[in-house]
Amino acid sequence: MEVNPLSIILVKSDSKGDRLLFRYPFVITSNESNLRKKRHPYSLITQEDILQSPLPQTSNIHQGQLSGFTDEVLSTLFAVKPELCNQKFELKVNDVRFVAHPTYMQSILINIVFALHAQASYSIVKCYYELSKRLGHALVYEESRVGYLSDEMKLMVKIHDEIATTSAESENMFHSLSAFDLILEQSSLAQCLKSIYHDLCTTGLLNTTINQWVTLSFCLPHKAHQAHKKGIIVEPEKIDRCLQSLKPYHGMLLLVDLTELLDCVPPSGARMLLQLINAYNPLKTLQNMANEADLAINHVYELVGHLVYWAKATIIYPLCETNVYVIAPDAPLHTQSPLVEKFSIKFPGMSLFEVISDFSLPTSIGHLTTPLQHPTRQGTLAQMVLWMLQHHLLMQLHTYVQFMPTDEGSNEFYDNSEHNEIDNVDDDVNNENSVSQDDDLHPGSLLSMSSQPMPVPNTSRRSITDEHFSEMADSTISDNIITKPGSSSKSNYSSGSMSTENCNSLQDSLASIEDEEKIKELLMAFQEPERSAIKDLPAASNPEDLNLMVRLYQAGYFKGEHHLEEIMYFENLRRSQLLQLLDKFRDVLIIYETEDPAIATLYTQT
């Protein structure tokens, strides 16, 4: 794999000259050993030798390791001039790319070089450069503190010199191999470099302590995320895009045990991470967890982002009964999949194929549960869904809305499955007691606590309707209790000479005229073709419904970029209110289900 390093090389340059001190791995191939062989000074070069000489080498990779370079060549390449220090160093030779950050200190140049596949992506090269830079800074710090680097360099040079002397006397052609073996046995720095190499090749996660003092934590996300989903390369840029899209209504799902979390943070951040973990629950939003952990939401974003980068967690929408899931298109569901046995161990007596078959078509958790089920059964279902999300077997679908009026006045693209859900809402009830089946979660359900996003003050964009009809909108959102215009002056008419019936009739007339004026003003938010399509709808004659429609339209929620959960959260709406509105204006609104792009970007190649 192009993610894994081919070799890690340590080179120094000082007043005594250039020297390759250590490299790992140091297994010498047959081709490399031929380069090391010394020809007898009195031997003759025959025509046969010339014919058998190898062709010019075009590859410097042999069985996943660096080959074809002698120690002398490598030391010459990487003992750069001081002018090239403290900046990015990159060199491509055949199919190998060398990346480093040469560091200059106290008349000594130290260079930790990573040999990579030449086709490694820019983000992979950038990560290895950052690691070389951080290693150099750690060694500079330890050198200034206790002279650690000088001691390690003296030890390595001494071993090289002793082995070279012994090899010259015994004509041993493999003296460098023996020198690296001894250095690895006696040098803590060499052991540290070996550990770094193996960690990069296995997990992509480093938590190395240099000289038992400086702890170096590093993550190669391209490698780390493959532990959860084989064959996919998660670029840091994808993670950044996901984290930039984090909202308070999102949730977090841990992918590892709690004991594996503290390895990825420095001691200074351990306290805040423990606060967050104590409040962790996949049924809670990030905002809820921030409140319980007594942390600012921005700090929670940073901690969650760090865990996602280190492949310790992923972003989800908090688990609740209204969530719709479907089998992921690239889910490794075959009879020989190790996940089958892993699932049966986690949930004895349950079959992965039987459980996940319920999600062959998009299905909400609420459709798989009933109020009569025992809470234990509901809890088991929730745990199984979480397990399948951790192993990326399921993906969540969200409902998005697109405003698209048609000349015919009806929308053929209206989603029937969502329409069935909307039909369950009592359209004749427009007060606070109007709650959809999704909102009335049965007592004892483990999912009921997060079935609705946490209400927050409406701080989103204010439209012209908010300014002119803020009182009406507030009453609609908060409690749906609408006071009829003119009702406050009812007593004035009753005290006059007019009869009660005439008084009520006049009030109704005035209210009707006022409603018509409001409707006309609300319709002005649309362009003429759109206005014609909307005003013919029965729902457009209700100023409350039309006001909410215009408010969401002007806020940009009907462009297919915001799912229902996001609209509910930022506009402080209940699901029943929103579903009723979509049903009443279904002739001009298209709804469809797809993934949340903020989350999907983590585990999709496109």
C-alpha cells in the first residue's frame, strides 16, 4: 500500500562529516549486497563480467522495502546544506519519494527521512513531512535539556566504527547489517524509530515517548480509518470538511473502547476529554453533551473532531425512533465475513443477516418497535443498530425538501413513503396537542429521549415575515395558540347598540379582510410564476400555514440542502408541524431521502 513507509532513515552532518546513523528496516537484499562487494584490486574485468552486469535499476522497492541505495549514497543525499534546513525537503528517485524536515542545531544537522512510494498522494506526503518535523523538534528539545541526541549519535558512530574495523580485518561484507543490529539493541533512539515504523505500517497511530520524557502523538488518518473500513482512504481534507459541517444537533458514536481514548490526547487535554466521555451517549446531541459536561460547544467540536481524526469516533445523528436506515451499498455482507461471527458473539442467539434484512429497504427504527414490546427488546435493537453503524453496515437517510412549483399544480415526484407518514398526522388539529406518531414515543423507550432535537432559541436568518408577523409566528411556534384579530375589542362592540350576532359578524369580516391582506403580503415573497402556483392551494388561504411556508422558504430551507432534522432544530419546530406543512404544500414541494453529506464524506470515495 502506498500509505505505508518504505523506510525511516536517520542522517547527521557535523564537523566530522556526513554519516547515516541508522535506518529501519535494514534487511539487505541480494541486489544491494552486490553493490557492497569489494572487487580485488588485481582482478581483471572480462567480457563475461560486462555481459552479466545488471541493467540500470528503475525500481528501488523490493518486497515493500527500500533497496538499491548504499548507506554512503543516502548520507550524501540527505546531509543537506544549512540553507535547506528547517523547511520541507522532498526528493524523488525512480519510484521512491523521500520526505523530510532537516533540522539544524548547534553546528549539527539532523535529518529524519521517510522513504515513500512515489505515487503517494499529496496529503500522505504532507503527513509524513509533519511527522519528520515534529520528531526533529522533539530531538532538539531533548538535546537542549539533557544532551540526549549527542549521546545517541556518539553511541551509533562508535558502533559503526567498531564494526567497520572488525569487518576490514575479517573481510566481512555485511558490516552495516551487524552495525544496525547492535545499534538497535543499545540505542533507545533507534528503538523509538523502529516502533514508529511498525506503528505506521500497522495502525497509523503513534503514541511514542522519546527518552522517557517527550511524548509524541501522531495519527496517519489514511491508515487509521482502514481499521474500521477496509480499502477506503480517508484524506484529512475529507475529515476537515466533515468537521466544518458539524452542528449542535449532530451526535457522536465511539468506534473503540473507552480505554483506548486517552492515547490520542496529550495530558493537557485529558481532563476535558474525560468530561465529555462521562456525558457521552449516542442518543444525545453534541449540544446536550456539552451542557452535561459543562463545556463550551466549540470545545466539544474540537474534542469530537480530534476523536474523528484519530478514527476513535464517527459523526451520527442521535439515535431515535424516527431515524431511517438502509443497508450501506458497500457493506461487507458475505457468508465468510468475520462480522457475522463477531455479531453472534456480541448478541448471542441473533443472526446478522436476519437482523440487517429489516433494513433492505429504508426503514425507521420506530417501524421495528411497538409500544407493547418489552423495553429490553427495544434496548437490544438500539444496541444492534449502533453496532451496525460502528461497522458501517448501515447508513442513515435524511429527508430533504426542494421547492419546485409546477404548472399542473400537482407534484408527481412527491415521495409516497413520506406521504404515508404525513397522512398519519391529523390535519384537522392545529394546536399544541397535535402530535404525530413519531412524537408520541411510548414510556420506557430507550430512544424517546432523543426523538426530537433539543429546542433552541431561533437565532437564524430573519425574513420580512418575521418582522411583520413576529407575534403571529411566535405564537405558532411556541404553542400554536392563535388569538383571532379583533377579539381584544370584542367587549367594546358588545356594550354598544349592535346585537351580539351583528358584532360577531362584523368582527369576522374585519378578521377576514385582515387575513386577506396578510396573505397578499406573504405571497409577495415569491416570484410571479411561483406565486400563481401557491395561491391556488387550499393551504395558502390560511395565514398561519402560509406564514410558516414563507418563513422557511426565505430562510433557504427548500433548496434541497437542509434535511428535516436540521430545519426542526434551527427553527424550533416539532416534527408534526413540519410534516403537516409539507403535506399541505406537497403540490409545490419535492421531498427525497439521501445521506447527510457532512457525514457521508467520511466513508465514501466520491
